[in-house]
Amino acid sequence: MSGRVIHIVDSTLRDGEQTPGICFPRAAKVRLALELVRMGVTEIEAGIPAMGPAACEDIRAVLDLGLPARVTGWCRADLRDVDAASACGLKSVHIAFPLSDRQLRAFDKDLRWLRTCIRTVLPVARDLFEFVSVGAMDASRVSFDRLLSFAEAVRPHRPDRLRLADTVGVWTPMAVREAFACLGHAFPELSLGFHGHNDLGMATANAYSAVEAGADSVDVTVNGLGDRAGNVPLAAFVMALEHSRRWTSRVHPDGLQDLSEYVAELCGTPLPPDMPVVGGRVFDHEAGIHVRGLLRDRLSFQPYLPEQVGREIERLVAGPHNGNSARNHMTATVSSSF
């Protein structure tokens, strides 16, 4: 597939594991990291070093794999977090700064603290790590002026990426597009990333809009795992990019189904049957007009073939919505092959 390559940052091991009740065993984290890289993911957010020795050992286990992918640790804007990430052996770090008034108040901070923290933390991180990603937490609930001021403040420290976070999932696609276009126009030298939550059901659409407006990277999790309603789901976003014919993630779609089923098994939560791409019935068809169309052209009533995402062939379901013509045709010719 031709087009601009969008960098996929998989955060299943970090933000995905923040799903209430979820804790992946170390062996599962290792296997998941291996599977993600095998599929073409080029960056894994492996955890939060400041959580303690067990979290650091998990991160080291992923680093010890020697994967051909960037392994990143997530840090608060705190030198203790940065030091913990360095002690883990990480070469890449993401540092999240609370940006909105609401977030600053929640941490008993203010804009003066934010300005000081930028000047204190980022030079140290720049010396310790090969790759430094800077995060604007709660970017969806601040003005464009504050976004621009934040970007201006971090720019002298040469961040490798500026990541805007829709921390509570309230952005809309148009607002995302405006924010990324505004920053991209003002700071064309900055690589922009998007981190979105799905509280209002718009995470995938918002991620797509960020790409339309110039974002170079998007954070995802397998099955959309994460806090509350979760994050941008890997499978849906990858297929949205591939179907666009304008961008690609270079993630191999034929492994999406197995990966989603593996993670669902780890979580002890079955995949919802109507989950895009990987749900059990998303390639089932019963409506008569759809069945008739599919018998002539398999793409007449589905956007891509199930085999592309590691699924079996679509199923034509006999039922009250078939219509006589479709039902007779199914029975006579193809019911045994679907």
C-alpha cells in the first residue's frame, strides 16, 4: 500500500494494562511484545518505571528481547521518574506534562510550576535518552493559545515528538483536525503524535483526523484496552489507514484476529461480537439484498475481505431477512461453502 507511513505506538503494556482488573504476567508481556513486532509495530510503550521494581523487571524483560523496535517508558514530569526509566536501561522515554487548569489543580500545580518543570526535566531527559517524547496531557481541554505556548516552551529542548493527549476522550474529529493543523503550521519542525481515549466513542475517528491534519504517530492498544472506555483500538485504526489508500501503518493485518483473541483470553473478557474488524459476527450477512450482492461481488456489502485480517470467509446466515430469491440461491449453490 502506498502513501505516508504513520508510526504506530502500541501502549497495551502501559495504558492497556491500566484497564481496571487487568495485570499481565511477565511471560504474557514478552509474548505480546514479540507478536506486536512480528506484525510490524515499530514502537512499544512498555510500562511505567516509577511503579517500582516489578514494573522495571517487566520492562527489562522486553528490552532483553533485543527487538527491532523502539521500547519506551512512560514518565510523569518528575526527575525521579526520569531517573527510574534510565535505571531500567531504556533509551526512549515519554514524559507527560499536565496542561489544563483542571489537571494542574488535581496535582496541586500551576502554570509557573509547568514552566519551571519544562526547564528542569527536559534537559536531563535529553542527556539520558536517545529519544524523548513530550506529552501534553488533557490537550483537548485547553485553548489553542496554551497549546502553542507549550510547544514554544518545549521546542528549545528538541523533543523527538510532541504528543497531544485527549485524556478524557472529549475531543471531536473537527476539533482534533484544527488543533493539529494549528500546531503543524506554527511548528512544522515538530513531529506530532496523538493519544486518544474513547469515552464518547470517537477515538478511532479522532486518530484518523489527527493523521489527516499531519500527525506522524498514533497511540493504540490491542482491543482498545485502557482506562474507562479505553483507547484507540489497534485493529480498527490499522484497517482505517489501509482502507484510506492515503496512509499505511505497515502493520500486517492478517495477524490482527489472532492477536485480539490472545489478548481477550489474557483479560478473561470475550471480544464483543460487533467489535470492528475482530468481532465474531462482523462478517455475517443475513439481509436478502446483501446476500444477493455478495454472491456476485464479495465486496459489495463489506469494506474488505475477511481473509485480509486473518479471518475465515464471510458467513451467509439463513434467517427471516434473506428473502426468497437469496434464500433459494444460498440453499442451491453456496450455503455449504460459506
